[in-house]
Amino acid sequence: MLSRDIQRLEEAVMLLEYPSWTARITDIIGMPVEWAVKRLPDMANRMISGATTKAIRKALEIAVATLEPRHRGEPRKIFHKGAVTLSGAVGGFFGLGGLAVELPASTTIMLRSIAEIAKSLGEDVNKLDTQLNCMSVFALGSKRRASDDAAETGYFAVRAVLAKLISETSGFIAERGLVEEGAPVIVRFIVRIASRFEVIISEKAAAQAVPVIGAASGAAINYLFMDHFQSIATGHFTVRALERQYGTEAVQAEYARIRTRLNIF
């Protein structure tokens, strides 16, 4: 690989393997985010789970139907951050009760931003594989649950699990469309994405539910929320672009060397 492309890959590794979401949220709320999550009542957890699944289901419909960006040029990262920040201010004002409305809206905005990033890095957003890979960013950018398979850690490990689901879902949708949303293959894809996305949504909701946080911090949290997933999208689609140029095996081998050099285990 050329030295400039090795540098691009190293930047992607930093984005994908060093997510700073939790630390930045902790700085905003002034306490460990894990503490805030543990204080969420069971009813809130059920509501978060339902809202997350609904948001991912809606995002899948949009991804398959209308994801092609009309915008030409560089991704509008600041524009999308502004839109999500506004929705976060509204969500923060209404607290947990506003999550059911705010989350589908912010997830849709993030998906649009992810699609623009994908397109800027050489992806054909009209292809079903690309559309589902845009969806996969929500899982790639979220943390593993304690109950998940211990092997499912690290970018390529998570991506390998998602790749099989993407292939199955892509084949099903290409043949039958989304008319059968209850089909097992569609449900498996939604559940897999939502189950990982729910972890980071719980942290976001818990942070916004902390007393005295309010609408202003809700907006700041959503700004970081968008920034985090834009970074994951940039890393993911940079790796895919390099794979198209050098081949998957060569990129994975160099990725592993970079991880070792950076002491990422």
C-alpha cells in the first residue's frame, strides 16, 4: 500500500477503534454515564428498546427507498449536526418522554449524513449493499453488550457478523422488497442493528434524563451523537474504499499491523 493510503487507514483505525462517545458524554453530565444508565427505571429501558427498534425499522425503509443524496459535493457534516442538535434540544426539553419522537428523527438525519459520507468515499448509494452498509454504521458505532459473544469485538469482528446478515437481507429485499417486514430475515437484521444501537441510545437517554441537564445539554449530547456516527461512517467507508483498491486481505493485514502498533487489543 502507498504511504498516503496507510496513513488513511491509520486514521480509519483511530476512528473505528477509539470511539470517544462515553468519555465525552461523561464530561457533559459531570458523572460516569454508567451511573446514569443504572438509574434508569425498567419502564424507561422498555421505552428505549421500543423506540430504538422503531427508529431502525424506519431507517431501513428510508435506506431502501430514498437514500440517494441529492446534494452534490462534500458531505454536509455541519448541516446535519445542526439538524440533530435542534432535535436534541427538543428531546432534552421533554426528557425521556420526547425520545419516541426525537429518536426516529435524529436517526433519519444521521442516516442521510452517513449516506453522503459513503458517496464521497466512492460508494454507489443506489446499490442495496451500500444502503445496508449505511445501516450497519449504527451497529459498528455502538458498544458490545456484556451478553454478546466475546469474539464479537473490534471492527472486523463486528463487521463479519453483519456481513452475513447484510447478504441475506439484501437477497431477500431484492427478490421481495420490504412488503414482508415481519419476515425472519428482515427481523434478524433489524434486531441485530437495534440491539447494539440500543446500548448507546440508553447512554444518550440516561444523560439527558439526569436532573438539571435540560434542553441545552440535550442539544450538546445530540451534537456529539452525530459527530460520533459521522466518524464511524468515515472510518468504515474509508476501509471499504481501500479494500476496493488493494483487496480485502491486504487491507485487513495492514489494519492488524496498525492495531498492534497502536497497542489496540
